[in-house]
Amino acid sequence: MNTTEQYIFNQHMKNLDVRFEDFTREAMNIQTPDCLSVILATDVHYIRKYALYTPAYYKLNEMVDFSGFIGADLLALLGDSVDGNTTIKRQYRDLYDVIGLLKKSKTKSVLLSKGNHDSCEWYAYEKQLGEGNWLSDSDWYIHAINPLRVQYPMALDENNVTGGYYYIDFPFQKIRVINLNTNDTERVLDESGFLKKKYCSQWRLGMREMQLKWLVKTLKFDEPGWSVIFMAHDFLKPYGEFGGRVSNGEQAWKIILGFMNKAKGCVKNDEEYYEANVEYDFINNKSNDVLTYLFGHIHDDLCIEQDNVKAISSKNILNCKGDWNNEKSEISGGWDFVSIDKKARTFKSLRFGVDNASRSFVL
């Protein structure tokens, strides 16, 4: 190669992104004709004012860049996109940073779950700030969901557009991905107009009656051959040492079991602010298959077997181990490429940039 050719080659190489060459080949190898392919992350906890969170933003940007390298069906971020331990002005700024990246995805669809950090209630409670210092349901819809909805297909609840839950259909695979909102919570104020800790969504997870009714409608299929994947920030049932309790989570799970068993029944709850009385009837349903349930929240790789359903969690996107101030610091979290094969009933995932983090399950 002469000097001129070397110069042209070097200039050309500057414009080539070769970060993903090996990973793309691995990802393509786990795809199948029957799979739904997902670029997946959870618990970014992005907050621009902290320099140590820069790698989290970089990793989020990285997964969006990767979406241009492979024909993935869905890019999913399962809650706690932002950290929430900041002023409402900075919370909006952080959220816009994240949403701006997600809108650049080259996948067919984008899914964003709501997490317990996403509404800024933690900071509002700690600083004793009144209403207007956290994101309401309407605020979350306007500033997070709607910017994605107008670019990617989401089927919202026509009776509760700002509910934070929706589904996305993938007709080729005949898979419906249902995004549940496990932070569909009631905000209860004390006599001074401040959030009561018991009902602050930083520590409170729940699903109100309207979402349960929507879930029943969403699980109705007039055509055979459809399967369902659930995604949410947290799992519906208590689990392990750190598994939180979702108000009406048990009720939602009974509805899902009713769907799987083509059964008829009613779920009830008399818990204050989460009262529910919801009937379901799936006896004549044409489809009743649940593939898996994906979630985050606990910042760990976990697989829970519940009523013949594999519920699978992932580490948070950063998951730093060690001391940031020395070379021993290690990032063991990240984003995953996931292949869910409907016909073979398998879940396979690869984590970019992390050794020994690949996972495989029979569903």
C-alpha cells in the first residue's frame, strides 16, 4: 500500500464503526426464523450531574448504535431510566437525554417501562417538596411515552392513555409484547401537601384497577397461534430476599393464569387506593401461550420459575464493582442481545463487552 492509498484507507477507517463486528456475528448466530430479537437493558439510573454515571449514558448510546448493525425487532429499557435523586428540572433534563437516544434506535419498535426512580418522588419526599416537584402520570406520558409512541407502534389503553402501560404486536412472529406498569401507583399527600412515604412510588409498587381491566382485554385473542411476552420493571409476585410487593400484583398474576388455563373468574382487592373487582373470561380464547416475563429492578441476573413461566431479570446497565478511583473497578452489567424462539421455546442472551454473561433457558 503506497502513501496515497494508506492515507485514503486511514481516512475511511475513521468513519467505520468496528466495535460490534464480533458481537454482531455472535448475535446473528443465535437468531432463528421463529425468534423475537430484543436489544435489552434495565436500570440505567442516569443522572447527568454525576460524572460517575457517564459510563451508563455511554452504554445506552452504545446499544442504540448497535441497533443499526442488526435487524432486531425491539429495543427495550425496563425501568429506572433516570435516577430521580435530583430536582424536577434536572429530572426532565436527564429524561430528555435518555429519550433522545431511544428515538434514534433502528429497531422496529421501542419499549420503555416505568420504574420506581422515574417520577422523581424520592427527591420530592426527602426534600419535603410539594406537588409539582415530581412527574405525574400525565407528565410521564407527555415527556417519555408520547415521543416514542409517535415514532413506534404502541397500543395504549383508550380509557387511560396516560396509564404508562401498552402492548406492541409483532405479526410476523405472532407475538404480543405487553408492557405492564408496576409503578401505576396512587399518590397520597399528608396535611401539609407532602408525599406520604407509605405511598411514595420510590418505595411503593402497584397496579390500579383500570390496568387490570385493560390486561383482561389485552389478553383476548380471536385468532389462534399468538403468544405473549410480558415486560415490566418488577415481577408481579414476591420473590427472594429483595423481591418487592406489587399491590394488585397477585391479582394480575391470577388473570395471567386464567389466560393460560382458558379459565373464567374474578379477582378482588380491598386494599386502600388499590381496590379492585375485575372479572375475566378466557374460556373461548383462541390463544393462551405465555413465553416469558422479563423485568429489572433488582440489579441482578435471575430466573424465577413461577407456574411454568420463566421470569427473567437482568443486571442494571452499569453494575460497577470495585473502586472508581483505581484500576480494579469493573463493570459487570450492560445491555443484552436476546433471542426468544417461539417454536423451540428457548431464551438466549449475550451481553456486550462482558465475559461469561451469556444465558440460555428452556421456556
